[in-house]
Amino acid sequence: MNVRRLIPLFDDSVSSWAPEARLLRWLTLVWLFVGLVMLFSASYAVADVRHHDGLYYFKRQIIWVLVGLIIFNIIVHLPLHRILGLSNWFIFLLLGLIFVTMIPGVGKTELGAARRLVGPVPIQPSELIKPFLVLQSARLFGQWEKLSWRVRFTWLGIFGLVILGILAQPNLSTASLCGMTVWLIALAAGLPYKYLGGTALGGVLLAILSVSFREYQRKRVLSFLNPWADATGDGYQLVQSLLAVGSGNTWGTGFGLSQQKQFYLPIQDTDFIFAVFAEEFGFVGSMVLLSLLALYATLGLVVAFKTKHSVHRLVAIGVTILMVGQSLLHIGVVTGALPTTGLPLPMFSYGGNSMISSLVSAGLLIRVARQSSEAEVVPLREEIGSRRKRGLF
């Protein structure tokens, strides 16, 4: 294949995109910009003490953002059927890496969990696999009636292995998010309730077993119910987070003026970054962020309703669930509405794997939005057909 001949296929103007695609693109960039500004504020003090460079985390995040934006741009301009055709291979690769992280000496253990691979580039397969789970779930459930039971059971088993592998690291929060995302995509696809009910019951029982056998997870649940009972022990993170959120009052303390990020609030640049945001921008700023999430969710559902392709519709729904759902879970943990877990806030939290996963997911939703527009679908098909006749595909 001559790569140079493919370039004109991607040489399109943003002005020709569907309105939803343009809005989602700008909304993603705004979300990303606000997240970078917030990371700068949340991480500066800690980075200055730990690495003698207040910009240590911020500079590394910029590198990951640039890498993520390159992948984002490729996805936005690549026909969705090609991306879907590659999703199964990424699932197999990342599933293998999930189990590799549990091999002593290969996986890097942090806070009692082996989630990353040892090496110069920190690879966290449980984060990277999220958008590909959405793609493969959409492929499976979008064509459910056309597939044999052998294919159905095979992929359901693979999804189960992914969730069990993440749970074994252990990483209950990410395993729960992945399980709920797959389940909600199946619900959106219209699978029979008897299958969905049985799967939901199995997932709840699995979570209960995990909490029962792991003491630290059980302590998190108990401390969530009454964090003030052990404010300097198991409830410390949540108490400090609530103090940060409450200190924001109506308008916040001001950008960069959070007191809780000064070594009171743990992991303030990842799992509790919303607490710093709420302290610095207050109730009003938090409502603006929630409004941004609501607008993103609305556009995602509009895109899903507009597209006529069942698999594409489920991709849009799955990405919306992943991006907005994970954000709401993060905010729920920070505000004490949910038990303390380790979920990053998309586009905000420090970490290259989370950033790339978020930008890949956002790119997929914009790609669906573009292909849902008749003004773009028809010329794209004609262009692909013309190039096939000329032997370019």
C-alpha cells in the first residue's frame, strides 16, 4: 500500500464535519485544557518537594498529551470499520499484558497492586484496554443476532478474563468500571433481560467476594460509611477530601490557592484531583464542570441516536458511558458519595495511560459523529470505492 496516496483521504476540512463532531472536538479540547491547568496547580507543590522541580509532573503530562493528540487525530480521520477491525487484536495484546503485570519482577507494585509493567515507559494495560473493550463490545452486541453461540461465548469469556485479570491485580475500581461499561452496552443493544439480570447478579457477587477476601477493600467500605470515626487512619483520605471540597464554598479560594494540596490531601494529582478543583473554584466552578460533562453526555447521545449503524451507535453510547461515567464515579468518590477507589478523572488526572485512553475514547466518539452525517458518509464511501477501483486498497 502506498501511504502517500492515502493522505488525500484524510485531507478534509473541519468545516465540513457534522455539527456534533465539531462541538465534541472543541469540547474535548476545552476539557483537556482545563485539566492541564488543574494538574499544574494540583501537582506543583508535591513535585517541587519530591523532584525539586515544580513542573516535573506537568512537563511529563504534556508529552503524553502530545502523543495522545497524534493518536486522537489519526482516529478522527480513519474510517471506523478499520478501527473496529483492529480492536480484537488490541484486546488480546492488552489482556496478555494484564496477566504479565502480575509476574514478580515484571509488574511494578504500587500501593499493594501490580498494575504497571516495569520499564522506561510506564504501561498500564488495564487503562489502555478501556476504549477497545467499548469497540469489541459494540461489535459483539451490535451483531448479536447474527452470531453463533460459539462466537458469543468466546467473546463473553474473553471479557470475563479481562475483568478477572484486572480484579486479580487487584484493581476493583477499574474492573467494576469495565464490567459496568460492557453490561450497559449490552443493555443498550437490547439483549434479553434474563441474560443481563444473571450477569449483573454475578458481577455483584464477585465484587462482594473481592471485598470479603481483601481487608483493605473492606476497610475502605467501612470508612466510607463513617470516615470521621477514624479520621487519621482509614478515613484520612476521604476526610481531607471533604475538607477541601467544603473549603471551596461558593466561589472557591482561587486558582493555585488550595491549602489541602499542601501535603494534607493524598494523591491530589490523580485520584483526588477534583477535590483540589472544588477547593479552588468552589461550588460555581464544580457546577460548570458538571455542566460540561452533561453537555458531553448529551452530544454523545445525540450522535448515538443519529447514526443508523447499530455497531456505531453502541460505540457512541459506550464511549459516553466510559468518559462521563468514570468522571462521575471519580467525583462521587471525592465527595464521599461512593467508597474510596482509585479511578482517575479523565483529562485531569496525572498519568500517560489514562490520558491516551481518554483521548482515544474521545476520538472514537467524534469519528462516529462524523460518519453519522449523510453529508460525510456518502462522499467517504464514494472516495473509498474509487480508490479500490484504482487499486489503492
